[in-house]
Amino acid sequence: MNISLDLLSLILGVILGINLYLLYERFFRPASEKERLLREQIKDLKRRIDQKDKLIKKAVKTVVDEHKSS
């Protein structure tokens, strides 16, 4: 009886330990590979949007300048 209770306690302790480890890994570890890739994509998209904004401003300025000179 005492051995089976110790064995049951050991099994439950191992299961609880594994669950706590997985929770820690999920919430407190550094960014995962997928999260890092998403951050890089966001950075690239922001850079491309900034480039498009600059091109749009340049095109509008060119149109305004041509309109003034006409």
C-alpha cells in the first residue's frame, strides 16, 4: 500500500513538473522562431510602406511643380 502511494505521488509529481516546465517555456522563454520571423516580416513591411510613402510624396511634388510651371 505504501509503495503504490509513493509510486502514485511520483507519477503525479512528474506530470505536474512537466506541465510547469511547458508553461514556463511557453510564456517566459525568448521569442520563438515563428515569432522572430513574424517580427522580421513586420519590420520589412514597415520599411516598404515608408518607401512607398516617400515615392508618393515625390510624385505629388512633381505633379504640383509641373502644374505650377504650366
